Amino acid sequence: MTKESRKNIAYNYLREAILTWKLHPGSPIVEQDISDQLSISRTPVREALKLLEAEGLVKVMPQRGTFVFELSTQDVEEIFALRENLEVLALQAAIQSIPIDELNNLEAYLTTLTEQSPPEHFFTSDRQLHALIVVNGGNERLALFLDSLNAQVEQVRRVSALRPNRLDVSMREHLAIVQAIQARDIITAEAELRQHIRNVKQSTLDVCRNMWWQGTIGK
Amino acid sequence: MTKESRKNIAYNYLREAILTWKLHPGSPIVEQDISDQLSISRTPVREALKLLEAEGLVKVMPQRGTFVFELSTQDVEEIFALRENLEVLALQAAIQSIPIDELNNLEAYLTTLTEQSPPEHFFTSDRQLHALIVVNGGNERLALFLDSLNAQVEQVRRVSALRPNRLDVSMREHLAIVQAIQARDIITAEAELRQHIRNVKQSTLDVCRNMWWQGTIGK
DNA sequence: ATTATAGAGATTGTATACAATCAGTACACA
DNA sequence: TGTGTACTGATTGTATACAATCTCTATAAT
């Protein structure tokens, strides 16, 4: 295996820290601090921050500082509006070509999940389903853009997905989507996918507003 | 007016050079050369190149070199498929809110254009129309993404738009779109917009293939 | 003749020092 | 008391030197 570049070390470190709430929305990221923590120079840290900025996870204010991105409700609306339409677009392109055995595997896996299953299992299956759709859609730019959109809400989603019943409901929605794709039924699949994404959006919005009230983000 | 950062100087310089064919697709960009030409250090040049990479105008191959992006027909297919659907999405959101006087101005301007008008006038009105749609769509992320998609084909489009009759036809298509928006007729506007983008795509594909044959790009 | 290998040159990747700019503070002044 | 102004510290922006890695070529071995 080829050695990882220092830029990538910094990138993965920062990305993980943001998504797991070790770095809270709105808090500053000082290049020197990160380079000290990782024992590398500022240069690769800087390049990693530029990448994260392009991805929408941090906001660089020139000559002032770099800050962890704060999601507003407006942002959530924008992101999910795009996500819904782009994923449907990918679905239309992919529905005939998604391998049936992959669908069967995913379906089998979904039916094993219960309320007691560890949340990571839900996250994994969620990523799998969306990857299945997007990758088979065959448009690389669309796939990359969706990744970037998802990264911007993932931070909040990791909280919202844990709300009571949400995991269970989400699993049922996934199952409905998978089964519609298995039947190559684009009408149903599209409707289920749209509904699922709208539910996730609502859930994300709720958490977003709660955080606001509690002063977790903003001030 | 605030002084422009050296990173931006390098960014604008390189972007312009690529879009005007001073730098041909596939040709290498050496950081040291650019920094010499602009009398600045490699650091801001490097940051500019990373920006251009995120935008899809250059391709950085780690430890090997940086190259001007070469558009393949596959890329053109991807880009226009996305552009068509995203612009329609913006149009649906924008059609009621695009100011009538802006539409009237653009319509008046379009009717003054003839085969003899300088091509820049066509480019300007083209940009205006698409900006009108995308900005009033109200989704900033969608607007930014479309900008980046357009940048990737602009290089080729500046050639394709000059083909015989293309300017004239394009003007008529624009006029039809504008008039449908004036009437707030989403059905017609969407159909005209889709047709227009498909025509531009076809024209772009033709030029793309010609360049291939002539060895302008590739080798 | 073909292949393998070592070395040189070119280019990007990284470290580090210095410059420029911004925010906040203390202080002078009205 | 309020306001403006210069100063200080912190942080990003830029310059430059050095390291790592890749490509290409020359050379040697089979």
C-alpha cells in the first residue's frame, strides 16, 4: 500500500473531527494548532482546509480565520431540494442496471436490522443503498456532487438519525425502495425515494432547530 | 477597491488562458513557470491550481504534473445531462419570480442581434438568460455547481458557437425561452429550454469530435 | 535485440520563515 | 461619557529552500 500524503492525513483528520462533533459548528480551526497536533507543517494542513472548503465543510474568511461550517435551515432546504432531484435523476438512469444480487443482499441485510441493532449498521446500509443508486447512474460528476452535499448534512444527520423510531422507519423506507428497484418499477421507486428523502430532511430540520435553541450552534 | 490577492491573480490568469485556448487541452502547467511569468511565488500559484482542479478545469496528477483538462465526449454527455435537468429545476423555482422588466430588456436586446453582430454580444446575452434563471431559482449551491459545469465546457463552446448559423439559431431559441417565461408558461419554457440545451450539446459534441480528428487535443 | 537497472533531471510535496491584515484593547482627546 | 486612533497579538497570506517521487535515458547484462 502506498504511503498516505500528509495533506490526506490532515484532510481525513479534520473531516472526521467535524463529522463526529469533536469540532463544533462555528468553532475556529487554527492551521498552526492542527499542524502541531499532527506534527506536520502548515502547508499540507492549509491544502486540506481548502479541500474541505470546496466541499462546504469549513468556511475560510480571508485574513481572519477558518471556521467549521454552520448549517442554517436555509442550507438544509437547499441541500435536500438538490439531493431529492439529483438522486431521482440517478435512479432513472440506474434502475435497469443495478445488479439484482446486490439488491437481494441489501434486502436480506435490511430485514435483519431491529431497534436494538447498533446505529452504525443503519448508517452502513443507508450509504450502501444510495451508493448503489448513484454509482449505477453512471454520471461521475453527479456522484461527486452528491457526496459533497451529503457531507454537509452528515454532521447533523448523525444526530437526527438517532431520534426515537427514526431508525426503524428509515429501515422500512429503505426496504420499500429496494423492493421497487428489484421489480424495476421506476414509478414506485421514485415515489418512495422522494418520500424517504423528504422525511430525512424533516428530521434534519427538527434537529437543526433544536440545536439552535439549545445554543449548540450559533449563539 | 481592495487589492487583489496573488492567489486570485494566478487563478484569473490561468482560467483566462485555458478558456481562450492560450493553454491547450492536455498541455502541462508547471507551477514554477507560472510563478515566473507572474513574478509571484509558487505558493499562490499552487492554491490557484487547486481551485481550478475543484472546478474541473485542470487535472493534477500527484507527483507527476498538472495538465489542462481534456474534454471527452463522455464528459460532454455527463455535463449536459446534468445541466439540462438542473437548469429546468431552477426554471421551475424561478419562473414566477423573474422580474418582467429584466425579461423585456433581454427580449429587446435579443431582437437587435443579427448574423453580423459580434459574437461577444451573443455570449453576453446567453450568460444573461441563464443567470436570470439560475439566480432567481434561489438555490446558491445549484448556481455554483452550474457555474462549474459551464466552465468545463466553455472552452469548447467558444468554438462551437461560432459555427455557421449556430449564433442565429441560438438567438431564436433564446427568444422563445424568454417569451415563454414572460407568459409564465412553465410547460413551454421548460420544453424550449431543454431543446436549446440539447442543441448546444450536439453542437459541442460535433466540435469536440472534430478537434479529436484534427489532433487539436489528445495526440 | 531485449530487458533490467541505475542515475540524472524535472516536477510536485513539504517545511519554515517572514509579511500583511484583521480584531480587539488601551489610551488620548473632545 | 463617548469617540477616534495607535498599538499589540493572533492568524492567514506569501516566499523560499529542501525533500520525495516520477519519467526518461543511458548503460549493462542476458
